[in-house]
Amino acid sequence: MKFQLKPCTEKQLPEILDIFNDAILNSTALYDYKTRDMAMMQAWYADKLKGNYPIVGAFDHDDTLLGFATYGLFRVRPAYKYTVEHSVYVRSDKRGEGIGKVLLREIVKKAAEQDYHVLVAGIDAANTVSKQLHEKEGFEFCGLIKQSGYKFGKWLDLAFYQLILKTPETPVEG
């Protein structure tokens, strides 16, 4: 499967919404109970623009979105300004084709270009595919919050992974 990477725009919000809602309804990739609507997606998109956070999409030859990756604020305290939490989502019928790996690599590259120092991933502990992908890309397991979520009638453990980048060259406080 060939695909190209490019920034997602507001035009892709319906496709992003479909990917999110499929993950909400059918997986523990998102610890949400209710599907999202377009108003929520527009607010999500506005937050990404405001924070200058990329949304990288993988597109097929027909310009259909196959998956996307992004990152955003990790925590609100100013000393966390060099840390972002990322996410990678691939359409359910396109998983296992290497799209997630390419998107993850691209989002790591974007974080380094923007002088971030740490990327954090919160992954459902039962999601071995995502955990293995992150480990293969150099992320290290850094903690487990047991029974932090409850979905589909069971307690969910949240695993945290991190990748430390060499950037920024000259970090500053404030």
C-alpha cells in the first residue's frame, strides 16, 4: 500500500471524526464512552492550530485519510513546555500495513523540529501492538497506572512510554 504524508486540514475533520469514533466504540485506544461530534472536532482542531501542534495525515492516491498523528499539551505547568503527549490513529481497515510506524516517525521528527524534548504516549496496557511499535521506535516504558480507566465492563491499566529527544539545544526557564 502506497501512501503519502501531508498536513491534515479542516477538510479532514469528518474522516478524523470517523477514526476517533471507531476507536471509541470498538477499542480501548480512547478512554471515552460517547462518540464525538463535529463541534467537538472543530474545537479540537482549533486547539491544535492555537498550540501550533501538527496533525500529520497518511493519504492514499485518492486523497482518502488512512490515519493521522498529532501531539499536544502534556500538562499545563510551564516547566512542562518541552514535553508533549502524542497519539497515532490508523483506520481500522488499514492497520498492519506500516502506516502507524511511518506516522509515529514523522511526529517524532516534527517534535524535534519544534524543539520539544520528550514525547509521551499513554497506551492501554493490553494494546500490545502499540506498545511494541513504540518500543521498536526507541520509546521506553516509564510507568503503569493500574485500573486507571473503566470501559467495556473491566478495569483498564494505562502504560506510559516516553522518547527523549536531543532538542532543544538551549532550554530556558520561563
